[in-house]
Amino acid sequence: RTGLGRLSSLLSLQEKKIFAVQGPYPVIRRLLRARGWVERKLPRSSRQLKQQLEKRAGGGGEVQGKAVLNPRAGAQPSLGTTEPLHHTWPSDKKNKGQREDEDTEQCTEDSDDIHDLMSFLVQDQVPNFLWTIRLSNIDRELLPRIEVVNRFPRLYALCTKEGLCQSLQNLPWFEQVDLNSFFPRCYRLGFTDEQDAFIDDFRLTAARSLLKLALQKVGDRPVETEQPPKPDKAPGETHVSHPVPSTAGPCSPLYPQLVEDALEVCEQHLGVLGHQDIDRSTPSPYRTCITWDRFLQEYYRVAHEGTRLVLSREQREQCQDVLQRLEKQLPQLGIEGNLNVWILKPSAKSRGRGKAGGSMGHKHPHGEGVSPSLCCPGIVCTTRLEEVLELAQSCTGSSVRVCEWVVQKYVERPLTIFDTKFDIRQWFLVTDWKPLTVWFYRDCYLRFCSRPFSLCHLEPARHLCNVSVQKRYKTSQPDPRVPPDKIWSNTQFQAHLARLGRADAWQRVIVPGMKAAIVNALRCARDQVGSRKGSFELFGADFLIGRDFQPWLLEINSCPTMSPSSVVTRQLCANVQRDTLRLVLDRKDNPTCSIGAFELLYREVGWGLGTASPQAPRTPTAPCVSLQAPVSSCLSVGVQLEVTGCSLKKP
């Protein structure tokens, strides 16, 4: 067996088939071994790494270069026998559980003696292929010597909430597409101008919501707003319904001009949307046309406390007319609802930064007297402007370039399945940034919440579809058709759409919409991402589906989880890993080989040449991204451009 192992190692060395895996990826390890690759195994902990280095250094063997635990702080690693591939794990408790899981996975995979032997024989070689869970763990001096790596550096502009929000603001430079048609409105609260824009947006949304509530009245009966049921608490769970009520009781009369004020604000906004404010001295007249503090307090009473609202027939007709005109101008009017719910998220929590906005069973960080609508690690959902502004004032990040929080319009009218909210995890693969080359995976999966959707109770079990959040809850569904493991495949979803009589929605609306949103996001972030030839990366985009089947991009995740949480994900995660290796490895030697469920979504032709061919027009209901679509080179802009100055006055 020793001779066989040595022979296999020599052949792998000659054919450049040495790989390393850092993280819990048994499927990748198994598939590469089946291809005849030999693994250079990585130490599973800093103690093992230190013991391994001390043993080799004191063993009397020939050592070409002395390795250190942290090459960045000491001697440079040589291309010799003992250079470590990664740095030590942090000692904080936060990563303890993840390290233990990874150790368990690798111990399971490392039981075969022949693989241990072959790994020992190539321990002094630089791997030709690296699959890692964290690029920062890999030594910077060694990384350029590895031919193929599964991660790109500097993904902040794409894979953090603040970065994506900022990048997509540059969309007009790349594509004549309205950002608001696929990405819910988002603002970075750490920047004064964006915080002011959010305040304007919140007020305008409140005015539109009041008009919607007004149209729900029949005669002089109270507005029908959903009343919070009695909370059904689970152990350790915090339930909060509507925000703190105002001092006025539900039966207290509203001031007579409330509806008239809402109509005036919306008319002024329509004028701004029609550019009628260009020659005015006040660029945003809706800011000062009414007393906003009083208006918002009265709106809260109507929206959340069931206060009576009486309309005349003329006012009802005016409300209908204004909302119809706004619908033509505002793509997100259909997802707004009438409660004006906004969701706050740490801007870069996926990168390990940002305070948690709350936690299960803990008090809200705002202090006593302020009740958030949702308590969950890092996420706060609210219907009150003062709560958002109070949280924004607590943004004291160490860097002026990092905003502590982003606030985004919550989709109040999502498509639900059996009255349960869900989102879609959609994979795509980037094999090059210059020119941009993107592959779309035809299979995806749905993630369900544990409890029925309701805007009265905004606890995570009803509103956050993330598996890491929902695993804390037991499924409590009145409908037995909701899957117990809270996962569906896209095939099951398509069958459900067929039962609804909308079998065409998947291929005509949802998939084209997801493709267009992915390409738009990638084009906007491309100049900020670290490009490296030989690298590739599998991403996971999260989409919410509106009641009109329009997909809404929520975020893009680097290094999406491959841990199977259900029967569906066990199969799909294994398939996407298999097809990824086919695409990035097998296709190099055999361009006609199968790449499974991947399809070419976008390849930039003529990149850097300044020439372009016109793209096919897109229909509003089915945005389409042409394969191998040629595009012109665009100016690289890192900031938004604006015109400043003062007006000219007659002498």
C-alpha cells in the first residue's frame, strides 16, 4: 500500500492534481479523490498545526524553510516542506461550535489510511486547487502560487448589505433599469444625506398608506386594520406586536385635515416625480407643506390603533385618483402595504462587523420605553420613524467609511404559500470578473418560516426565512401542507404554481427577474471586487417573491452554506458542488463535458474595447439577460456625481 500511495502521489504531482480543503466540505473532497487528486490535508486546529511543525522541525529531516504559525507577522513561508496553508483559528467562543463541526466532518472523511499516506507524501507541495471557507485564513504569500481557488478577495461591495446598497446606486451608469423595480428601497443610516432621504421616504410612504387605509372604509365604520391576536409564546421567545400607542385613545377624534394633508403631500410628490420642482426655490415641497410630527402621530393611530377615519365621497375619489397616478410612477407601491414597516440590519454583519440590534429574549438596545417590532440578532423591524432615528444615533463605527446600519423597506405584501412566508436561495457562479462571466444554476430551493405570515406579530418565526434563524423554532402551522423541514425544491414550487393556474410564472417572470437582478448587481460591484485569474466563486442570492410573482433581491451571500438541512438541500447542495467542479476543472480539458444544471448567464464581449451591440429590448413582465451579451465599457465611478453651486441673481 505504501508503494501504491507513493506512485499515486507522484502521478498527481506530475499532473498537478494536489488539492486542499479548509472547512466542512466532504462532497468536494470525495469528488476530487474520485478524479485521482491527492489531498494535502490541513491541520484542523492551531494546536495540531503547532505540534505538526514542532515534530517536523525536530525530526532531523531536511527542512527547506522554517514555517511559522502566522507568516504575516514573521518570516516569509518558503515553497518548502512545512509552510502552513492557513492561519490559526480565532480563540473566541463565537467560532467554537463551527470549528467543532468542521473537525467532526474532517475526522469522518480522514479515516482512510491510504489517503493519509498520500497526503503525507505531498505535504511539502503547494496545492493546485484550494477550496476554503475563508480566504483570510490562507497565507497571502502562498495564495498567488495556488492555481485554482474558490474565493475572490474584496467582496464587500457585493456581499454586505451596505456594499450592495451603495453599489446598486451606480446602476444607471451600466443599465437603463430602475433600481426600484427589483431591489427594495434601502438607505445607509451612517450617512447624513441618505438618512435625510430615508426620513422623506418614510413620511411619503405614511401619506400613501393613509390613503390606502382611507379606501378600506365603508360608510362611517372604523378602518379595518388587522388586530394583533393574543401572543402564543414559545420558551425563550420575545413577542412584540404593534409599537407603543400614542397618548390619544382609539376613539379620540382625528384632526379634520388629516386626509387633506395626505392628499396634498402625494400631489406634491407627483409633481416632483414629474420634475415640476426644477425651477422652484424648495426642491422638495412635501417636506414643509404640512406639520409632519402631528401627521405621523395621527397616522400611527389610524394604522396601528384602529382610530376612526371618516371620508367624504369626494375624498374617496381623490384618494383613488392619486393612488392610480402614483402606481404608474412607483414600482414598489404594490409591495408597500399600509403599515409602513421597515427593517433595519447591521450593514456588514456577514463580515463579522456591526452591533446586534437585538437578541432573542433580550431587551431592545434603545433602552426602556422603546419597543421594537422584532427582536432578533442583528435585525430590528419597526413601524415608527423615531425608533429608526434613535438607532441611527447609536451608530458609532470605528471607521467613517463603515455605516453601522442600513434600513430597507419591508415587503408587506409577499407571495405566501399556505399563508406562510418564504424566500428563494438561488445559486450562481462567477468564473471571471474581467471580462465578467456568470453562470446561473437552474435548480434552487425555497426556505419557509415556521409560523403563518402576519404583520401583527413580527417575530422572526413569521418573517425571517433564514435557516439559521428558523431552526430555533418548531414548526407551528395550521396547514399540514407546509413542509416539516421548511424546505421546498424549485420543482415543488413550480408544481404549486401550476395548481394556482400560473405555471408560466416561473419561466416567464421569476427566473428572468432573478437573472436580471444578479447581472445588474454584479456589473455594479465589479470594479470594487478583487479579480484574480484562476479563481471562481459560488454565490447564493436571496429573493423574495411579490404577489405579482416579481422577484425582489434581498442580499447576495458569498460562500453559501453547503450543510444539508433537509432532504432537498442534501441532494441540491451535493449537485451544485459536483457541477461546480465540472465547470471549473473538467471543462478545461473537455469543453463539451456536462456541466449539470449550470447555464451561461452572462459573458462580457468586447470588454475594454469600447464597442457594443444593442441588446434586445426587455418587457416589463419578463426581464431577460441575453447570453454572451456584448456591452460597452463604462466609466468606473466609485461615488455618486452631483452638481453643486448657487443660483444667479439679477444685479
